[in-house]
Amino acid sequence: MVEVSKNSLFEQAFNPIYQALLCLAGVVVVSLVALGVDAVGIIETPKRFPWMATAAFMLSFAMFNSIFALSTKNMLQYWSRSIYSFLGLALLASGFAWLLSSLPISEAGSYRWILIVVTIGYMVFLAMMTSMKRIVEFAQREEWNHPRIRSKNDRNDRDKHIQ
């Protein structure tokens, strides 16, 4: 089994707002660099490239935010901040992609469906991680090394109640 040190990146619960801001900065930087590369003529980038950057960074947010949910202390607060951060990231990054490409999401081709799938996948990721965390916490509270030993009398009493 791989042991994770206490200083590991995955042992810390990062604020979802900072995660979303980092992803938004990634969308802006990557889109502007692509625009600059296209303007110079090094590589021709498609007009829908800002939508691709938006989808890629939203997927990154979804994966890392779900993983960091495992190490949070207050899951309810983390959930609410995560969902609001994801919505903010989606709106701001999509607005930036629309401004830069001058294409609304309805004209961006398959990126509309990609963003829908990423959003649904994010909700599933977050729910899975929450469930995993609860299962692990439950398992840690139980005494797995010394399970309760039931006598024959306990089983007979239980069987009588069932009948």
C-alpha cells in the first residue's frame, strides 16, 4: 500500500474558490497565448479554441476539486463552496470564450455537449467522493480487528423474533 505523507498535495483541502480562480486564470492565459500564436502566424488555431480551453479547465476543476473533497473537515461547507465555484467558473470562462471567439455556445459545435457532460460528471465525481469519505469514516469507527462474537443464545433469540 502506498503511504501518503502529511505534506502531500492530496492531504490538504484547498478552498474551491481558489481552485476556480486558478482554472479561470488558466483559461485566460491559454486562450490568449493561442490567440497570440495565431496572430503571429506560428500555428493556426481554430476559432473555437477558447471553448476547448474552457472545457479542459472545467474538467480539471471537476477532477481535482472532487479529490480534494476527501480531505476536507466540513463536507457541507465544501460542497456549497465547490458548487458555487464551479458555476462561477462555468459562467466566467464561458463568457470569456464567447468574447474571445465571438461564438455563442450554441454555435461552438460539440462543446455545448462537452460542457454538459463535464457538469454532470462533476456532480457524479463529487457525490462519489463524498460517499467514499463516509464509508471510510464508518469503517475507521468500527472495530474490524475484533468483531463482536455472538453466542448461540443471541442467534436463537433473534431467530425467535423473526418468526
